Amino acid sequence: MVAGCAGTGAGAASPARPAAGQVSDMATSAAPSPSATSEGSGTSAASATPGASKVEAVLARMSVEDKVGQLFMPVLYGPAADTVSGENQARFGVGTPAKAVAKYRPGGVILFPWADNVKNVRQVVALTNGLQKASPEIPLLVGADQENGRVSRMAPLVTPMPGASVIGSTGDPALARRAAKVTGTELRALGINLDFAPVADVNINPRNPVIGPRAYGSDPKKVAPMVAAAVQGFHDAGIASTAKHFPGHGDTNVDSHSGLPVIQHSLSQWNKLDAPPFAAAIGKDIDAIMSAHVVMPKLDPSGDPATLSKPILTGLLREKLGFDGVVSTDALDMAGVRKKYGDGQVAVRAIQAGADLLLMPPDFPKAYGAVLAAVKSGKISTARLDQSVRRLLKLKAARGLLDRAPVADPAEAERVLRSAEHRKVAQLINERAR
């Protein structure tokens, strides 16, 4: 089972993972004004936000190695920060999650049941607290794929919320907001501060093997307000959220975990069908947007997937939709992004295309080494590196993570998770679904 996108069959019981243009009127109305996106920009944007001086102070004291590490979000193996695992030894050259964090100083980590990260409430709290303790200089983003429904990485610990298609069927964005607030509140109680949700894809292909019920629906005019409301709900709970999968994964009949989908949408079709939910998320100050491993040849004729496409990530997302938050790749161990380039080159090309956060590279040392070498050789300029690191630090500052790492309370987590109040929200949504 692979991550970020978390495709077919990814539910509560994930199997063990093997080892090693113009925007539409709707989009325009929802999106903020474009900000500068040329290499080296971002300083002016940072100076206009709360905590900007802290961001710049942290950035100024970071080494090149620190900055490169900040771009990565790997999977670490084991139920505790000090658990010795052969997987960690094989993948990172050290035995424990804490030692991997200390060695590479990544910007974050992502949790999965198949990595032995999720056992019970107190164990997850101890794990996230231990990981944060291992990163004393810059607190970690601790991420999870908790979309609810089909993709529920924290099941059965959290309240079983209906998935997006069920929420979408109610026609009530207020319920999307309440569901996201419940999920965000429970994740925060566990020490998780970034959810890779909501899904902003418009599922217009009934044969779609990877999105389907993970989307709020098939009508962009109905999906967009649901996505916007969910972003608000996560922010109500005090955690960061991620709209996915840009520029849109809703019209595929190939699973990007095992193949490379090609979507033949023209720019005008994309404006109408795919863009509105992402623009709506941007309008609600979404923290991050995840790329899709899909080819859209009419948006970029190179044949590269969107994750590696500068015309899509920088041209459409940055410049057209005006997004200057964090762009995360989908999981880099998926087949859809590995067909054309080696694992080191994929990481470099993703940064060159406009990505900031490299999720789950299959060969972490190779990807880290390739990006570091690209910075030292000038293939990735220092200004471009700083641009991505600044965005990541701004996200952490905006969610209160930069001054000091949050410390989760196991007793509070046990009180919050699956509370009667939260179960009532799930029940209400199910009652109103149609």
C-alpha cells in the first residue's frame, strides 16, 4: 500500500507494505491575487505574515544540509521513537526513528499502520512526542492520510467519520466543516499536525479506480464549497490541511500507484472541471496542495506527470491560481512518478517543477543526496531552495509549530477520540446522506 494518495483498498486494515492559461470565473473569484513566484521570491510574502521575523531567523541559521532535509517527509518504522527496526537500518542507516530524524533532520514524518506506527492512542501520542523530541531545533510536521471513509490511517482509534462522497451527498458544506473539525481535533490530540485531506478531485469518471468515493462528488460547483468548508474545519481544529491531487485526478481509469494515468483535458476543460475546488481551497488559505502523478498533455506536452511539471505546478498552481503555500508531492514511491526517471532525479525534478515537500521517496539517501548535490552544483539555486524552506517554515509558524514542538497529552487524547460528541456528528451526516 502506498501513501499520500492512498489508493485502492486503502482503509482501516492496510496490508503490510513490502520493503524496500486562464482560470475560470469560479476559480478567479475563489483564489487570492497571484504573488511573486520567480526564483528567490517569497521573502516579501513572508515579511507580510505573522511570525515572519521568526521564519527568517530560523532560515538564516540553517545549513544547506538542514535546508535539504527540511524538504523531505519519510516514513519511519516502529511504534516508538526508540524502537529498533531493520527497516530503519536498511533505509536510513540507523536503527530507530529518533536516530533517523537526528541524522537527516527532515521537515516531517508521515504515519502508517503498515509501518507499525499505529497501535493504540497512548502509543501514538508517545511516538509523536518522541519524534518531536528528536527534532529540537525545528519541530516536525507529523502527517497522516486521514480522509475518512476508504482512507482512514488512524482507524480504529478515531471516530469513524463518513467519507467525502457521503458528506457530499448531504449537499451541506457545514457538515463537511464539522466532520473536518472532528477529524482535525482528534489528530491534533494524537500529536498529528498535518492531514493529507481534503480530496479536491472531481470524480467525473465512474470507472476511476483510485478516487471514486474519496471525492465529494462529480459536479465541480458542488465539490468546491465542500472542499472550502473542510479546509475551514481543519483550521478550526488548529491543524494544517492539504488539498489533493492537483491538477485533478478525477477523470482517470488508471491507478497512479501502479501506472501513469493520462488525462486529455484541454485548458478550458480543466478551468471548468478540475480547477474550482483547488481555487476554493486557496481562497480559504489552504496550507498545502498535493500534486498528482498524472499526465495532462494539453497542459504540458512534455509527457511528465504533474508532480514533475513546471508548467503545471508553477505555471498553473503558482501563477494562475496564486498559490504560495506548500506544494507537496504525492508519494514518490508510486509507479506513476517513477516510470521515466530514477529516484534521485525524480526528487530533483520535483523541486525544479515547483514542489516544496518530497513525500516518501523510496530510496531516501539517494533522493536526499541527489537534491543536496543539485543545490551544490547550482542545478537547484540557493534562492530556489530557500523559497521552499521558507514556505515550510511559514506553514509551521502559521500553525504554531515553529516556536516549540507541541506535546500531546495521552489522557486528553483518550478523552477526545471517539467522544460521544464526535460520534453524534458522524451519525448526523449518515442520517442526512442520500
